[in-house]
Amino acid sequence: MKKVTVPEQSTVEKAVRHAAAIGVAVKESVYPLTATVQYPRQRKKMPDNFRGYILFDPEKCINCWECAFICPANAIRMKEAPNKKYYPTIDYGRCIFCHFCIDSCSGGALRATKIHDVAYKDMDEMLTLTEEMIEPPEIIREDKKLVEYQIDEKDLRLKKTREEDNLIVEKAPPPVEIQMVSQCIDRASCIGCHVCEHVCESGAISSSIANGVMRMKIDTDTCTGCGLCVKECSMQILTLVRK
Amino acid sequence: MKMVTESEWEVNVPDKQLKDKVYFENLKSVVIDTEMCSRCLTCAAICPGGITVVNNKVDFPDYETKCLDCGACVRVCPRFVYEPKSGLGDYIEFTAGRSKRFAGQDGAMVTEFIVSAMEMGLIDRGLFAGRDENWATEMFHVRDSEQLTITTLGGTKYTFADVLPELKKAVMFTKSGVGVIGTPCIVSGIRKLQQEFPIFREKVKLVVGLFCTENFHYDDISNFLKAKGVDFSKLVKTDITKGKFISTMTDGKVKFKVTEAEDIVASGCNVCTDFTAVESDASCGSVGSAKGFSTVVVRTEVAKKVIEFIRAKGHADFGDADPAQLDFLIGHKKKRAENIKR
């Protein structure tokens, strides 16, 4: 068995090493190398596609209910508005912030923000009504510094700048480009009820009658692939296909 | 992935008799108001708006504003352009059967037909008219023969069932096909749907018709039976045999002549000449065979395959049936052609 002994050092060597240790201590006390963000005085810079609080724009909503259908946590309920349209409400007690609703929103009515720190008094308050989703929620901002993690050659560093982050993403990151378009798969079974034409928000479906024959047409260029007509077709003969 | 091909198509628009009115008003004036309507509900099945039944009559509340004016109801209504059918039709086989597996009215051959077709893989569901404790009909999608342990699914109800609106749902759900049971008017409605819309041609694989002289609206027959002293909570079976309406209860029977119920026969039945459901794949009924057996008239190859399957598996006993015994009722219904005023 070998015993580990203190290496033999000269007095000068010892002095140099002690000085170096004191130097590190002084440096850490003046400019600490910590990875902790001092929230709420500091706020971490979130990426633009951060999945936070969800905003809603009723002007862009096409009433397709897709957000409510796709929500895996059943957090979205549709409520009837005074204008007879149905708009989403989100129960943040259930929401898992997957943002499937935002990804599936074909009208672009739902929008992500970087807000992740909304406080509620109780569970009931977490049910966010449509009106409350239009404007960003009130949150108390105490942050003076914006912190960004940076990895340099040696270490992880915190880059701190004296600015306030805009938590509302002005320009959303481009959605995944899968262009879908509505198509009739059993044209002979069409009853010609024009329900598809009535519900189409983009005016892509048109019809004309001449000599006892109704001609239905889907304009593949203007069709946004929202799927409203697919849902409403009473014969279920419409489907979405890749453009 | 399906490629986008043509995105234009054409739909034939039927002619209107009342030019400036919506199609439902046309249907109403030609069929419903003239008491020609059989209440088969083919129109309600296809209507994307709101054709429904109000006070025993097919109606569309607020049709002036809500009718989409597509003309589908007029296209599928078997009585809008009425071609009365009667007789036995061209049949391949005329026989009598008694199911060994099921209990129903007489030989329970209708149930046997649908279940065997399901076992053959021809269809994946059959539509049965069940009933609640007050003998009001409700539709069931039967996907497994075990479901038929619900005894209320078998047996005749003598009141209208909403078969066709349910058939449309079944057609939307089904993967391989649907089997359906119906009175002659319902069978005509199905054939009309199949003629107009390919989706029904593809999905409705087996149509079993029932021998039918007339049918009653639920309110009418239930009030009538209650007046005769029938207690619905004890009622187990209703049957019309040799001109007598027999209500079998757990503690006895109430019998009266069918002619007594003449006044409450649904108006559409007065112009119906079809007794055997001529347009069906196979039709069944008690007339023409011995007690405990059902007469089976096989008309198409599909039904022939099913009956051969039943024979091969030994699911039913077969006996003799006499077409001549049906002549009286066929003739009786044929006379109703006089009531058609057009």
C-alpha cells in the first residue's frame, strides 16, 4: 500500500500557490462566475418560439374548433360569443403548454408569448376567458437586467445587459410549411347543399348553376387548407390532401 | 399520399314543380300535404338542414329560411315520383327457415340473415330496431352477435323506426359494409339513395325487407293499445296473425281485429302497394310458412350467398313455404293503388 504524502515544495512555490488561491477568491467576490439567474431582478432571455402564455385574435379566428379538438389536455373549451361565433377559452390549470393549438390554428388567431409567470389566486381564476386572451396578462416586472447564457471556450457565462425583454413576440417564427388543400373524394355523392361554400372563409369554394346542373369548384390556390368544409360536409366526402 | 387531381365536379339539380319555392316546399306540397308520405325518413337522412318529424308528419321547421335548397330530399324521396311496386318480384329461392341460434318473431330469420352476413365478413354492422320499456323504437348498431342477447332487438314493433337517418351514420362509420332491415317503404328509400349516391351503393351491402301490410305512428298505437287494456310494462310481444292483432303480456293476451285499428293506420300506408318489399335483397315474414318458421324470399346473389352460408353452417332449419299463401295479402295491398291520386 502506498501512502499519499504532501509533495515537497519550496517556500517560494508555496507562496505562489497561496497567492493564486487568494486571487481566485478576490476575483469570484468581485465578478462571480455563477449560472444562477437572479429572478425577478434579472430575467432570462427566452427564444422567440418559447411556449408560454397564449394570446388570441378574434379577427383572425375562422371558428374551426381545431384548437379544442387537438388539445391533448382538454384545456380548451369553445364558448359562444355575442356575435354567435365560438371562441376558445383556456384553462391554465390543465394546459400543458404544448402549443398544439397554436400550431394547428389555420387562421393564425392564436399566438405564443414568452410570458411564463402569471400568478393566480385560485384554480377558478386559471380558466382564462376569450376576452382575457386578447391582451397580454398583467404581470409585475421587476427585472432590470436581461440575462443570456453564453458558452465561450472555457466556460458557461452569463451575459447580462441592462434592458427589458419584450415578452410579446411581434413576428412569430414561420410555421412548418405543409400546405394542405381540400378535395372532394366522392364527387358523385355530392348532394350540392353548398354548406362547404357557406363555411369557407377564404372563398375558395364556389358554385354555379346552369341548365339544371350545378358546378362546384374548389380553387386550390386560394384554399388555405383550414379543414372547415371537411368538418361540415354532411356526406363526409371532402378531405384534406397535400398541395 | 393522394395527389390533387381535378377540383371541379357537377351535381344534377332536380326539376322543381313550384318554380320559386325551395325544394322542401316542393316535397311538402307533392308528398307530405297529399298524405302520400310513407314516413320512411329518407329525406331526413340525406337533408343537411333539419328535416325531422313533427306530430307524426315529416316537417322542416322554418324551412323558408333554413332550407339549403339543394334538392337532395326530392332526389331521394321514393314517393316524389312514385312508381308503386307489388307482387313478389323476381326471386331465386322461396323457402322457410327457423334460426337455431336466435329467438325472435316466428323463425328469427331476419336476425339470422344479418348475423350470418356479419360472420361472412360481408358487413361489419347491422342496424336493428330495438325498443325502450314503453315500446318506442330506438335504433341499434349491432356489431357482434352477443349484442343480440338484448331480447328487445328481435320481434316486430308495429311502429315506425328511424332506420334511414341511422343508416347514414352507419354508412359513415362502416369499413366493410352495413346490413339493414326495413319495411317496404324503407327498402324503397334505400334503393333510391343507392341510385342517387354511390356512397350508399358501396356501403349498404345487404337489405332485408319485411312483409308489411301497414304501420302505425307510435302515439296512435300506444294510445289505442292502452285503451284496449294493454299494459306496456308487461307486454312481451306484438303480432298480427290471420287479421288479428295479438298483444302477448306476461299475464295474458289482448286480441282484436286489425280492422278495428283501421283509423289509426298511417296515411302513407294507404297508398302503399308493396307487401313483400320487392326491391330488397331478401324479404322475410311469417305468412306462407308453418308456425315457428319465417318465409324467406331470396332475390339477389348477395342474399343467396348468405342463405347458402346459413345452410352450410347449419344455423337454421329449413322447411316448405307456399307462395300462394301470400297472394291474398299481395292482392289486398295491390288494391290500394286506387288510393293514389295524381
